[in-house]
Amino acid sequence: MELEERVAALERRMAEWEAARREGAAEPDGEGPGAEDRFWALEGLRARLGEAAPDGAVLFTGAVSLPTEERYEWQYGRTVEALLEDDWSLAADAFAALGHPVRLRLLREVLAGRRTAAELAELPETGTTGQIYHHLRQLAAAGWLTGAGRGRWAVPPQRVVPLLVAMALATP
């Protein structure tokens, strides 16, 4: 699937999610807090912002335990005003790096504990070692991976939750 098709699919998924949220529907995947406190994160964001951000804000957060027993807790929020003022073209490389199925597979496997090119080369459909290194370098250049010493790769801690958020939004 081409990058434009992937972005269009992501935009459709976001529109569906936003429509469900406006209508007060349950969490899109049927998980999350009960109906009585369905908007606990949203209410907390509103209370924290008060009148400081009249156009609203975006918040994402996560508490993650990976199969490698690494734990991450992370949150990030921005006002709508700040987001709309940003130069979105600066995000193109980060999104483009996620636009290839092999790179997504490599990221998933690194999160699961396969950290070296040799371990990744053992997987079916990931290509030759040279191709794997090409993908690893592209992911590293976009900030999705970092060298962890001795030929090992890791998803930087500040990118684990954003990567999982992106996958949650993009996965039907």
C-alpha cells in the first residue's frame, strides 16, 4: 500500500474515532473505563487547561510493559493553537519511515526483544541483511530507532508510546 493510501486510511480512522467521541460512544475498541467515567482523561485535560487553551488541546499517554519487561510511562500534550502553528512538513520523514511494511515489522520485533540485525534477518519476509540495515538506518534517521551498542537497536523511550499510539490509530 502506498504512503498516500496509508495516510488516507489513517485519516478515515481518525474521523471515525472523532465522530464516535462526539457522539459519546464507547471506546472505539470496546476497552477502557466504564461508562460512568468514560472521559476521565478528557475531563482531566479540561480541568488542567481551564481557559488557557480556548481551542482545546490534544493529549496522549500510556503505561507500557513490553515483552522484554521494559516499562515505560509517558504523556504528551499540545494545544491546538500550537499544533496548527507548527511546520507539519517537519514530520514527513517520521511518517515516511513508518510507511513500509518491513520497517513496521522491524519496529515491532525490536519492541518484542529482537535487537540485532542478525536476529531480525532470521525472520521471514524481512529481506537480506543489507536490506535490513537499509531499513534500520531509515528508522534511525527518523528517530524511531537508536543504536543501543554492540550492534543492537532499540526504540528510544520517548518514542515507545507515540509509536504504539500511531499503530492503535492506524490499525483497523
